[in-house]
Amino acid sequence: MRRSSRNQTSEGEDIDPFSPTARGCRGRRIEWGLSARRSGDHTAVGAGRYPRSCRSLASKPTLVQMWTRGVALVAGLILVGASLGGCAALESGPRTTEQMPVEDVGVVELATGGSLHITLGTTPSLTVTAGEKVIDRLTADLDSGVLRLGVRAESIEYVGEIRYELVISALSSITVLGSGDAAVDFTGTADPSIVVRGSGGVEAVGVDAQTVSLTLAGSGSIDVSDMKAQQLTVRIDGSGGVRIDGTVADQDVELRGPGEYSASDLSTVDARVAVRGDGEASVAASGALDAEVDGSGEIIYVGDPRVTEDVTGSGEVNRR
């Protein structure tokens, strides 16, 4: 007599392994792809492991089940191997500090994790603190006047905590790529620029300039304290946030996505603000405010400017 490939009760009745009857026996189920071992209290059945009292649901697995179990077992072994390899990559070693040669530059790019602290001084220097197994893999390359702080391409993915202490005479531009954070001083710079791409962040002080440019793409952040400028340009693309306080004569702001622009403590004469998507912008203006919302976003303003509104969608322009 040929046995059916379906699960059967002791009376020979076919039982759907996903029926209420079978579900009652599935109390301590373990994914079958990772549970080839047998124990004295359980029997592998269908897509799970069942108590001995439910052994009547057991049957010979179908070809599809056996093939699927094999694929899952191979996948499990691959995952185990990958996790073991990853553990080795996480060993960055005891922290150590080294001096790296550096020239006086005005443009800096941070392309690793960790933190970068830039201060101003007459003698340029770069001090790096990181795990002893990682520090030799870090790079500080000067290319066309740009100091790029990175890691060698063949390096491990996880480099642990890194701290850079950079001293230069003046900083004109900082770019953060990835998850790193930078604290910078723009004192003495006429046209500072900040760019963040990724989840990193920049905190800036000493901004007293003619024009200032801030660009944020991703989920990162830019924070500028006590800004003084004639013209401010801000571009936010993503879910990140920009916060500014101080004084500017004119600002031009554009948000795309769910980002946030917080500048109600930034005194401004004229402002142009465009929110495209579901972002939110708050500004302070005393002269003219050109407010454009395309989507479900919101522009909030303080002061008593002349307001020109252009709203498409469910967005709003509100005075606080």
C-alpha cells in the first residue's frame, strides 16, 4: 500500500498541517530548516517540531519539503559562517593614539565613522585615536587641496570608535560622508560650506560671513550656532534636520522629503522657503516671506512679514 505524502492521524484521516488540529500541536515550533536534530521529546513534522503526544501527525516528508529543508540548512550554515567571520572583524584592539602628517588645508572631508574635532591654530596637526588593529588602515590623503580622512578600501567594515583632532589655520568647507560627526570652527572664513551625506552630523560655530551654504542629504543633521551672514542657502533632501540661530539678511531654503528646518531663532529680513513633500520648516522674517508648499508639508513663521503663499496639496503655511 502506498503511503500518502500528507500528514495522517492514527486513524488514517488526512490532516492539513495548518488546520486547527495541527496548530494545537505546534506549541514549541522551531523553523525546520535549522532543526535537523532530534530530541527524545519531539519529532520533526511538516514545517515544525511537535511534542511526542502529537507524533500521530508525523509523516514521510515530500520531495518539496526535503528540497526546501536542504536549501534552508545550507542558508543557515552560510549565516553561521558569516556571523563567525563578522566577530573577527569587530576586533579593533586596544585604543591607541598616533600623529599623522598633515598640511595646512581649508577643505576637509570625513569619510569614516567616528568624530572629528577641528580647531584653529598656527601649526597644523592631526591626532588620531582608534583601535590598534584599525589605526594603520586609516588614511589622511591630500588631493587638490582637500584633506580626505578615510579608510583603505581593503579594510574591515567595522573600524570601531575613531577620534580625529585636526588643527588648521582656517576652515572653508567640511563634508561628512556616512555616519561620522564633526565639530568645526569657521572663524575668519568668508564663504563657509557644510555638506552632510548620510547619517552623520556637523556642529559649527564661528560663522560670520558673506554667504553660507548648507547641504544635507539623508538622515543626518547640521547645527549652526550664532550665525551671522548676508546670504544663506539651505538644501535638505531626505529625513535629516538643520537647526540654526543667529542673524542673516536673506535666506533661501528648499526641503525635499520628510526633513526638518528649524530656524525660528534665526532673525531674517527676507526669506524664500519651499517645502516639497511632508517636511517642516520654521523661519523668522521681518521683511518678505515667499512660502511654497507642494505636498503635505508645513511652513511655520514668526514675525510680521509680507507673505506670498503657493500651496499645492494638503500642506499649510501658518504663523506662530
